[in-house]
Amino acid sequence: MNNFINVWLSVFISLCYCYSIGKFVPKGIPRLFGVLPIVCLFLLLPLNFSSIHLGGTFAFFIAWLANFKLLLFAFGKGPLSSNPSISLGHFIAFACLPIKIQENPPEKTHPNRPSKENPILKRPRKSHKWPLNITIKSILLAMLIQLYDYSDKFHPRAILCLYCFHIYLGLEITLALVAALARAVLRLELEPQFNAPYLSTSLQDFWGKRWNIMVTSILRQAIYEPFLNIATHVVGHKWAPLPAILGTFVVSALMHELMFYYLSHVKPTWEITWFFLFHGVCLVVEIYLKKVVLYQKVRLPRLISGPLALGFLAVTGFWMFFPPVLRYKVDVRVLEECTVFKDIFHALKF
């Protein structure tokens, strides 16, 4: 716990420094040089953790999301930059938590009414669906963890299917709880982190609109849009999205490999990188076929396209994503920590 507190104290001080330089250092290269030491520090801080859950969550929040937000902030873009500028508290929350303010719909502005350019003014709407949704998924995750006690009775492929559900439920519950805490403290309407990825009908639908929307949003601003601007001058407006998508998946693949390194502390085998690169290529092919062959007029029924998309994700995950996870026993460590959390829960309950 001392280590945990010290690391987060370092993050707090670092973000205060970044907020201060944003006040007097102009955006662009000068501000970039100012935040680069913090970016390097945030890449090193996750190495202080040995816990899969604490270390993995911290690495995702700080080494990935916070660093990309700071790089965007250096150039006056992203959630940390707004006009008028946000407060220090909001700056720290938006930087180190996987949250994004819900964008206001287009509306006419009035001279005596606040402009939509300041999203801080948007207040949360009451929602009765969220608690029930997370409660049900928490129960499902708890049941899933109980099933691992009988893993010797399952086929290895069935265990991998359980791992897929575990990853999804664990991520969504963790991010939703963090967002709920931020929503309660900041009193802001925040965007959801997931959009029912199990309803995906294609790779484009899964990666672009449904899975881990916070990461998608940051990658779009930090990687996709700059690549798109460059590619437009090279291959034209029609085909520019294809190399931009591929470039975005290259960066995403490297970041996922880095996240796995924080979890395993072993030399990369690059299988996870190849998983995301392969999906990037497949997504480019899918979009190309839509543009050239199908003209977006011929669509498979959802009952067919949905299982095909999810099946493709599962098969490629079994092939490239899970082997290093199993080889370095990351799954075993996750289950051991789940057992510890379960014991703590029972101890507190009784």
C-alpha cells in the first residue's frame, strides 16, 4: 500500500506540473519538451507493481491513456485542452482516469447562454439502467470466477472462451465503476466505455464503435487523424482512411505489447503485436471490400454477420493472443488474485 500511495502521489505531482506549464508554455514543440519527462516517468511507474490487477489497471490508466492525453495536450488538443481551460481538479481527473465528457449535441447558442465549447457545464442525467447493468455483470463475473474451481472438467478451448468473457466483464466493470465515481464527484455526464461489443456485426463495428471506446477516441485523435491528414495528400481522400487505420493499429499493437510486458515482466514474443496487426490488415480489407465490391449496399443479416465477427475475434484470439498469456501463466496469477479478493470479501462480510 505504501508503494501504491507513493506512485499515485508521483502521478498527482506530475500532473500538477503539466497543468502549470500549460498556463505559460505555448502549445507545440516547447510544451512537448515540457511534458516529455513526465511521459517517460509514466512509462516507468507501472514497473513498481507486481499485482496483475493493480499494475495492469495503473499501466492502462497512466502509461497508455494519460501519456496519450498529455501528448495531445502538448499540441493544444484532446480532453485536457479546452477553451476556457479546465480546473486543476478536472485536469487531473481527465488525465489519469479513463473518462471523457459526453459531447453536447449541436444546438443554437445564445449571447447570454454558455457556449457548447465548454463541456464542463453539462450535468449528468439520472440513469436507472447503469446500476442494474453493472450489478448483473458483476454477478456474472463472480459466477465465472467460481467456475474456475472446476476448470479441470472443461475442455481447454472452453476455458479460453471463459477467459474472453472474463476480460470483457472485468474491463467493463472496472471502467464503469471508475467512471461512476468520477461522475459522482465531478457531477458531469460522461461517455460510456463500452457499447455492447457482443452485438458487433463486423470488425469495423467492433473496433470502431463498441470495444473500449475511450481508447478508440484517444487513438483517433492522437494517431488516426494525423495519419489521415498525411495519407490524404499521398493517396487522396477516398483511400486515406486505409493507411490511417493500419497506422493506428500498429501503435495500438505496440501499446498492447507494452501492457502485457507490465503484466508478465518477460521479454516480448510479439504474438500480441501480431494479433492486432492482423486485425488491422483484416479491417482494412473489410473496408476496401465495402468500398469497391459491396458499395455498402449488400449487407449480411445481423444473425449471420454477428456470429461471424465474434467467431473471427475468438479464433484469432485463441491463435495469437492467448498463447503468451498461458505460457507465462498470467491467467494463473489473475485467478490467484481473484481468490485473494474473494477471501477478503468473505472476511469482510462475516
